[in-house]
Amino acid sequence: MDMNKKGLSAIVGTLLVVLLTIAAVGIVWAVLRGTIQSNTDQIDFSKFTLSMDIVAAQYDSDTGASSVTVQRNAGDGNLYGLSFIFSNATENNVVERIVTLDQLDKQTFTFSSDEIGLTGPTEISIAPLSLSSSNEQITGSISDTVKFISGSVTSPAGSGGITGDAVCGNNIIESGESCELGIDGIAGNEDDSLNGQTCITQSFESGSLYCSPDCTTYNTDSCSSLCTPDNSKDCSLQQGVCLGATQTCTAEGAWPGCDYAVYNASYELTEASCSDGFDNDCDGLIDLADTTCNLLLSGGIVDSVWPGSAPLYFDSLNLPNTTTELNTLVSKYINLSSDNVNCYPIYSAAHVTNTDTGYNMSNLQMGSVALNIAPGDIFSIWKTEDSCLAGV
């Protein structure tokens, strides 16, 4: 009887050891499995194959807003989004955007001052975002970094790095630029600086060569060469409202050039529709991100308003005091800090001096009543209603 009990006890002890061993192995496997899964999530080849370039980057020091145009390079990988890193001398801030961007496609992103979250950013970096097999977000390595230069294109496509201080539109060909816009700053004019290039050097037979709006390539739309009738090719400008524009070889076997206004009625030689949400001049910059839309003339602080409960006038020490200068403000538009909806046309402007009271100030008459205007309001004056509304 005692022998049977001893044998049973040995068996039970052995079973307990086996069960404890199995439990320990299970615990260890659970830990290892979590670690392996976590590491597997990080091994995502998209982070190695996804590559982007910053084509254009602008920062408006007046509004604190920014515009960044990104081009995706060739390479496989499922892009989930982009990480934008804004930096100045002391700090940086990351803004993530969930986007769809196919290989070789471009897209322009705009950021408000609140999104940027820091004062006076000096440069912008981008990194791709992808998803792991377990749906976890993974941030890839930084693909490109460029310096901000207000009102200029700072990085040609494919640069892969900081371009320095090149300014498109200053009529000086600098590092990273193929050509330069003329003194008027408008692409497609006769005074463009082409760095010795012509239609012939660009493999055409004749015609007029121009600089592209971003100074990184040439506009060959007006260059001619023999071609097969009815064959088509892309026009030089392929951003904004010009995306998809083509020209077709004529029956005489010549390229006719591109009429972007016919292709898209929203096309403008220079951006003038500054609140429509489109890149009208096809330079990759939308509305106020384009310097031609930043049509701010002047601004200041309202001193007093009148008459009574239906104010049409205000004066300010910040207004010019000569008739010539004041006349330039008539028919322009006023934006008021007390009104984030309307822009008011300027009906008249005058300078008034009263030696008895010591009054010496200029005033403006608005074309309609501004009910909320009050002393201390900040006003800004814009050349066009579109640019004024875009700045509201």
C-alpha cells in the first residue's frame, strides 16, 4: 500500500513539473512573440523605397503661412502619408498629413501659422509615412530638406538636399537654377535669362525658348521641330490648372505651341485669382502662397471712426499724408481685424489739417458701412478684392 502511494506521488510530482514547464514555455513564447511581432512591424521595406523631393517651399512672414510642393520619386511602397518637419534655430515642429501620392506625382500642401507652431521657420524637411502589417504607422527617414526663402522656389525637383539661397525671379542665375525670370518676374517673357540656351540647343529646329516659372527647367512650348501630324505631347507646364495640357502636331508637321487659357479657362499668366484655391499660373503655388498674390499695400491701426452707429470713415496715423499717395489707395480694398468675413472697397481718401485743434491725419471713406469697426482695429489695404478676401 505504501509503495503504491509513493509511486502515485512520484507520478503526480512529475506531472506538476511537466505542467509548470509547459506554462513557463508559454509565458516565454508570449513575450518573445510580442517582441518578434513588434520588430516585424518595424521591418517594412516601404521605409527604404519611398522617396520624396521638395520641389518648392515658401514661407510668408506676414501671415505666418507656408506652402510646400512635394514630388514622389520612382520606387515601390505603400505611402500612407507625409511628415513635415518645420525648424528654426531653436526648435522644430512636426505636422503629419495623410495623403495619396503616386510615383512621380506632385502635390502642394499649405499650412497655417497655427499648424506650423513656431516663429520664423528657416527650413522644412519631409519624411514618408507607411503602415506595417499590423496597421501601425511607421515613419521613414528624412527624404529632403530645403531652406525657406519667402516668395521663391528653393529646391528644384530631384535635388535631394538643401539648395542654398537661390532666388527664382531675381534675374540672377544661381546654384540649382537652369535659367532666370526677367526683371518683370514673369515666366515666358523676352527678357528671361536663359544661360546661353536656345530652342536649337534644346534639340528643336527653331522658335523661342523661355524660362519655366520655377527656374529649374525651360519652357519649350514655343520651340518648333518636325513632327508626325496628329501626334501629341505634353506641354511644358504640368502643374496646377495646366496639369494634363497637351499639344498636337499640325498637318504641316509642326508643333503649334500650348495655349493654356484654351485648355483651362482658369489659367492666368500671373496668379491674380487669389482666393479660388487653384494654382492659376501653374508654378506649383496656390493663392497667397504665390508672391504675385501677396498684394498687400499698407496697413496700420484705426484711430477714430464716424459717423455714429453707421461708420463709413476712419482715420489713422499710419496712412500716407500726400494726395498722390492717398489717390493710389482709392478703389483698393480694406481688411479689418474686427471683421473676418468682409473686405471693404475704398471710396475716397483725404488728408485733413486743422491748425486750431492740431488735428493732422489722413482718412479713408469705405464703400459700405463697417458695423464692427472701432478705434484700435488693425487694418490692411490690398490691391484686389481676391487678395483681400484671401487674407481675411
